[in-house]
Amino acid sequence: MDGPRADPDRRTALEQARLRGLVAGRWGRDRERESLTAGTAAALVEDGPDGRRGWVLVDEAADRALGPAMVWAERHGLDELHLLVDEGAGTVARHASHFADGPTVWRVDGTAVEPAPPEPPPRPAPAPAPPELVDLLIDAGLEVVVEGGMVRGEVDGLEVARIVHGRTTAGVPIDAPQLEVGVGKADRELTAMVHGELPPAAQLERVVAIVREHRRPGAPRHPLNQLVPDRWLRAVLCRNPALVGLASLRPAETTRPRPNLSVRDLAAAVGETDDGRRVVVVCAVGIALDLVPLAADTRAALDEAAGDGRRSGLVLAVPARDDHPTVRRLAARMHDPADIVALEGDWRAAG
């Protein structure tokens, strides 16, 4: 086949053939299985005397695979779901363990298919940050967030500065932590080249003023107010935790490494109710089928890190337009179900 679809079509056919071989090798060839797709992944469905079961081959983005696969299984009326995972099977197994009726996860090694035990959650990396550099972020009125082994300064959830250590963004080795200013990798490198002679406080003032002009309720559409809306929602809730019924709220790290600024993701926070009960809040803007598994995984990791034996409540915070029944059904299937708070109106103006 010629044209732009040739390679995707060939890949799909190869993945379907591979999945058929893996399933036949582990579960036998005695029944007819229908080839389907689960999103972009190869899938098989079989009707048998014990019900309807399916298999999905997860060959990439394993840390985002569970929610979509469970939704796909629900839509096809499956009684049993198996996920076959090339890389990251332990992560998918850990995500599945948070559900009362989660799928069985298998690790694929060549032609072998073996049960995948859950891997422990990642531990937060240390984030060296001299107090004088942190003070610069605070004095500039930024939200201070520790994530991915770095201290970052954000304006309504958009990173405008970070304290780097070991190497600069450009890859230059450094002996001591230093502040880099800019929105994204290219902007940090450009700021260092063009405005490097300015004191860090002056660099910050310049970039923060530009971002605040665009990242505000009612501003005309601009790239700076379209990036990382989930983190903007988190910033609003941290300023006004009563919106989700809490007395306090501060940013926290999810168990999934943060992607670049152009990819929509999820943002977490942890806080307390008036009576001191700990609650984890995970924010999403847009319908995110991976919201529930990552939120459950993040709560478990934060509880483990706290080390006090307490079980946190879990709140999923979404704009009202993104309060989808599919997400609610997934949330209800967890061992310890989450509450969903749907924010009415313009949430950007609420904080």
C-alpha cells in the first residue's frame, strides 16, 4: 500500500499477528478470537463458555495504558481482561492493583508471557536548592514546586524558572546550583544567552511580567495561557482549597514523570480538611482516561512516603464540562473509591 497510511497499517497488522502468537502460546489455539484495536493498540476478543475475555498488547506509553484499556473492555462487555506489556509491565501491574476488578498484567519477553508483579512506586529525587535562590522565586511571587528533582517557580502552574544542579539546561556542567529563567527549554537557553548579563531577579521580573499578562482569566487566547491547564487548575485550588472542601492544599508530585509543556498531563496536590484528615487531589482538564489510575497510584505513593500509616482521601478535580460518566465509573471501581469535584463556571477566575 502506498501513501501516508502504509506504515501505520503495516505496523497494526504486525502487532495483531504478534499478539495472536503470544496469546496462542500462553492460552492455546482452541477458540476463535476476533482481532480488534484498543485505541492504537492491538487487541483480541474471545467468546467462551466462561464469558467474554480480551487481550491488549501494550507496546508503548505503558504508564498511560490502564485507564483506556479498562474503558475499552467495558465497552466490549468483557468479563476478563489481560494486558500484555513490553516495557513497564511492573508499573501497569501496580496501577491495576488499585482496582477491585483490575485486569491481569503480563510481561512480554520475546515470545514468553509471564505474570508481572507490581513494581514499587518511584521515590522522589533530591532537589538541591540554596535558600537564596528559593528566596528569589518567593520574592517574585511565584508558586514554588518541587518536582523531578528540581525546585521550580511557576505562574499559575506554568514554569518560568528552575533551580538546576549538576548541569544547565544546555548541558554545561556546573559546580553549584543556579537559577535558570524561561518558559521551556528553548526559552531558558535563549534567556541565558541574550539576558545573561542581567541579575537573576531582573531576568525573573521580565519573564514573569510577560507570562502574567497572558496567563490570567479573560485574556485573549495565547500559547502562554493554553499550556499545562491541569497545573493552572492546581494553582487555583492551592490558593482556594475550599473549592474542593479542604482547609489547605500544596503541590505534590505524581508517580509519572512530567512530560514537556505541550503535552497535557495531570497535576497533584495534597492537603487537609478542617479536622486534619489528609486528602490527595489530582487535577485534569479535558477528559483523561488515565486520570483514575494515576490518581490512585499517586495517593498510594504519597501515603507510603508519609510513613504514618494513614490512608488519604482522594479527590479528582475537573471542570464541569469534563465530568464524564466513564471517569466516574472508573473511580468507583477502585478499592478505595475517589470523590469527583466538578468545578462550575470559569475555574481560572476562582482562585
